Amino acid sequence: MTPTTRPSGHVLGVDSGGSGVRVALAPADGGGSSLRWSSSVPVAVGPGGIDARGLLEQVLTAARELLGRAGGGCCEAVCVGAAGMAGMGDGLRAVLPSALREALGTRRLVLASDAVTAYVGALGQRPGVVVAAGTGMVALGADLTPEGGWRRADGWGHLLGDCGGGAWIGRAGLEAAMRAHDGRAGGSKALLDRLRAVFGPAEGLPGLLYPRADRPAVLASFAPEVAACAAADPVAAAILREAAWHIAGAAAAACPPATATADRPPNVSGISDISLTSGRTFSGRKTADPDAGTPPGEATEGAGATCEVALVGGLFRMGDPLLAPVREELQKQLPHARPVDAVGEPLDGALRVAGALVTDSLLVPTDPAMLRIIC
């Protein structure tokens, strides 16, 4: 494509996560506003990974409706941002290219982790760190240099990580409620009252929760209850302080290496060496001490450099009960961070990636697990 050639048709962005699927259509030349479609039905994830056929069905339904509203045409480029893309996206890579080409006339397709689309939605194609927190939690950083790449911290799902995310907070709150129900230490009567109001009798909660395929979303639905109790309940407040410690720690780990100490880079695994800090009990669990700051050797002091940090996702809509301790922890663990407002959301990021693909202006790193150009 020559610099004077303006692309025709449309670009399509897809955001698939635990709360459902959202799709946006915009002119490929970057002019005009986008049209949007959403479904609260999440795409299933099974032993074989993301249900490619299920996602395709929703995307085609949305695309046809949006193209009809736009007056017709084709989708020149599509970007699909999906939770679990890094480890469970093989089916999408096999199914989507030919199906989208046949149904929508798609020439270019990129599959991305939802963390990547959250990054581009928040910062555009600029270096920095984005923490995306909703049902889960992941931090992603990039310096956009030729030798650089993505630096990811956490985002490993509710069983292995997502520490500080909605499901993590909700599960911690429900645990504290069950402790109060049993009369164990670390319990919260306030959270037990909220459990009963939301789910019914406490002893019935396992039967309601464990058979559900959407357990992370159910757990995350209790996070706002924890936030609502935090002002008057020390256990709820402690849960949010611990969540903030994890969130800031992930941001520090994902900070691009130019702002890390020379003797030891950030721990990009997202798992801090908690043996280096004094322990403290939060909601009945032993953990690293959030008030101790970052373990020795992991502080990202830099030499006067700053790192833009954007916080995105529905979890932060809980407001000050979570945001206030997150800001405090960022000051401790990433003192050179410069908080910035997100420019847009993950769906906007998917549209931007698709638009950059069709104009050959993509600057963010490609990566087999994080952002893969399929065609």
C-alpha cells in the first residue's frame, strides 16, 4: 500500500472475555465513528482451549449486523483479542482465517491476547505498562524498541494467579465470610452478612459455586461487596490492601527493563520472592507484607526515567476502596511510575490493531503467544 492509497472497507475489532463478547466495526481509513455490538454470553473454554466455533458464530452474527448498519462492504482486517489466547488459542488459529475470508472478505487477521488489546486501547502504540483488571488481572509492559518485546506479569487464571483481580478479591471475601460462619480466626461478620444476602445460606455456597462453569465470574461478582464493606470492616479493607500490593507488584514486574535496576531485572514471572519479606496475615492467610514494599533487589528505581502506567478494566470502577491503596503501592513499588488515564478500552485496542494492520503501521511487538499475525 502506497502512502497516498487510502484503505477501503472496514476493520473489525473483537474483545472476548469472561463477561462476554463485544465487537466493533469502523471505517478502514480511520474516518468516522465505530459501530458496536455486545453479548453477555462468554465463549466457552474447554480441554481443547477456546471454543473457536462458538466465538466464530458470535463474531459473524455481530459483523453481519454491523455491516448492515454501516451500509454494507467487507471487513478488510480483523483483530480478535481473547482471554486465554496465549495458551488456548490453537483452535482460533485453525478455524478463523478461512471462515472470516469466506464470510466477510477478510484479507488480514491478527489474534491477540486480551492483555495486548487492553494495552493498545489504553496507551495506543506508546511504551509503558498497562494493568488490566476485571475478573482476572494481568500487567503488560513494552518499550517498543526493535530488540524489546512484551513483558507480562500474572494473568495465569484464577487457579494459578490473577492475584488482586476480581475473582481473587471475591474468593478472599467469601473465604473470610466462611471463616466467620465457622467461628475461625480471620473471619468477617460483615462479609458473611453480604454472602447471605447475595447467595443465601453460607452452607449452601459450595453447592452453588462448584458446579458452575463460570466460577471465576461468580467469584468476581462478590468483589464489589468486599469494597462496599471496606470502610467499616478491617478484614475487607485488608483484602483490598493485599490486592493492591499484588497489582502494583505486577506493574513493577512488567515495567520495561530500561527503568529497572542494573543488577537485577524485574521478576517477569509475576511471583515475588516472598521469603525476603516479613510475613503478615490477611483474611486468615499468610502472605508477603504489603507494607514492606518490594523485596530487596526488585525495586525499579531507574535513573530519572519514568514509566507510564494505566489502570484499565471493570475492577477499578470500584473506586477509592481499591484505587487508593493501589496508588499507595505504586508509589512504593514503582516510584518512577507516571499514572496516566487510559485513552480507550480493550475493544478500542482491537480496532486500533486491525487499523494498523491494514495500513502497515503496526508498532507493538508481534509474539507467537501474545500477538500473532495470521494472514
